[in-house]
Amino acid sequence: MTVDSDILIDWYRETARDLPWRRSGVTAWQILMSEIMLQQTPVVRVEPIWREWVARWPVPSAMAAAPQGEVLRAWGKLGYPRRALRLHECARVLAEQHGDEVPTEVEVLLGLPGIGDYTARAVACFAYGQRVPVVDTNVRRVVARAVHGRAEAGNPAARDLGETEALLPARVDRAAVFSAALMELGATVCTARTPDCANCPLPTCAWVTAGRPVSEVVRRTQKYEGTDRQARGRLLDVLRDASGPVERIRLDMAWTRDIGQRDRALDSLLIDGLIEQTADGLFALAGEGDASE
């Protein structure tokens, strides 16, 4: 079984969400920023911050010229703030080595800081219209259900790229739209927990044909409350809200439920390069430690 590309493309053109990074005139750099932000983060949280970043740093060199701490502060509560540092590093490389432009080739994109398989192909496809497979969680789910009859895709595998590429239309311009449509279907209709099969545009689906068998994948719910991630976030909040380096007591007061966890979170932030300690023992966002001198 396969996926009818004509039907899916027509559905996409009629019903796709009007996301700002999909509009004409958006540059490859701005699409790259959106892709980094959207990793493990809902659209509703990303959109306002992405708009701010586009206005603030419309080209890589603009971001490269900004201090690390400024970029981290602007990242806000998107989560996984190391993405912000990697994007800042990527901007510097683009400005210094690529003429302030985002490369078109997947292999070159993969050589940029913080750019993995998915992001490289997403930029090549959505920014430059190339016929390359773009595989995220949503795409893997649609392929698993529509083509293989499985409720879940299971763990990522090397075959995912090949299976998705086999579904792409031969025409390059239609392949890029199809990739966006496949992703949109997984995000809005063929969702993980409550798939809306009644409104699915696909005329055939192996999973539905098989009677929608229950998933064999054991889903683990990721909690956030009380985790090291939450502790790290609380410490970063203190530094984002501060106008300069702060004393250790300010960080200690931000997470009092578990002293060992707080110390572990602080150490990991230092190791990850998200924060730094000044010579006189104060703490600041990356690149802002000299503010006390």
C-alpha cells in the first residue's frame, strides 16, 4: 500500500495551517530558525518568539553579532536552551564561511553546528524545494499507519528515509509540497493519541483496513514536574531576569526542594556552556560573566 500524493497535496493546499514560516518571502535562514525552535516544542509557543527573532535577527550575521546571553534570554521558555546556543554558533559559521547565506546542499548543511539529519533535509526541502525525504515523528507515524498498518512507528531506523523517499512524487516541485503535506497530516489528523480517521483525506490506510490494531509500543509519559529539566529551567529563569551576574544564594533560593538536584542542575548548566561563573564567584548567562568587572 502507498500514499496517494495527488489527493494529499490537494488536501494540503486547501486545509494547511497558515504558519508564518510557510509564507512566500521567508528566507532559508528564517526557515532554519523555525525548524530549530519547533523541535519538541508546539507551534503555539514557537510562533510569537520566531516572529520576534525574524525582526531582531533577519540574517545570520545579525545574530552572530549578538552576545550569547542575549540569544539565551530571547529564547525564553521554549525549552532545551542548548538549541539557542547551537543556533548562535551556526549563525556565526554562516556569516563567516557562507556569505551570510544558508547552504542548499544537505551534506553541507549537516556540517553546520547543531544541524542534524532532519533539520538539514527540512531546510533543503522547505526552503529550497528539493526532492529529499523529510522524516519527523509525524511523518513516521503516517507512514507506519497508512503503508504498514501499524499504530505506531516504533524507534527511528535507517530505513525511515528510504521508505519515505519511495513515496515522494517524481516531480521535484510536487515532492516538496508532498513532504509538507505528509507532515501536516501527522500533526493535525493522524495524531498519536486521537487520530481523526473520519477526516483523513487518504482513500486507503493499511491500519484502518486492518481494523486499527492496538499499538505494541509501550508509551512512556515524560513528566516535567520535579525533574532535573525543571530545576535547570528555574535556575536559568533567575539569570534571564537578572541585569547582570548574581550571587549563588539567588540560585539556591530558586530550587529548594532538593539540594542535591539543584547542585546537579547547576553543574550541568555550567558544563553545557549555558551559564558561567565569574572570577569572584557570581553566576551569569553565557557570555555575560564579565558584566561584573
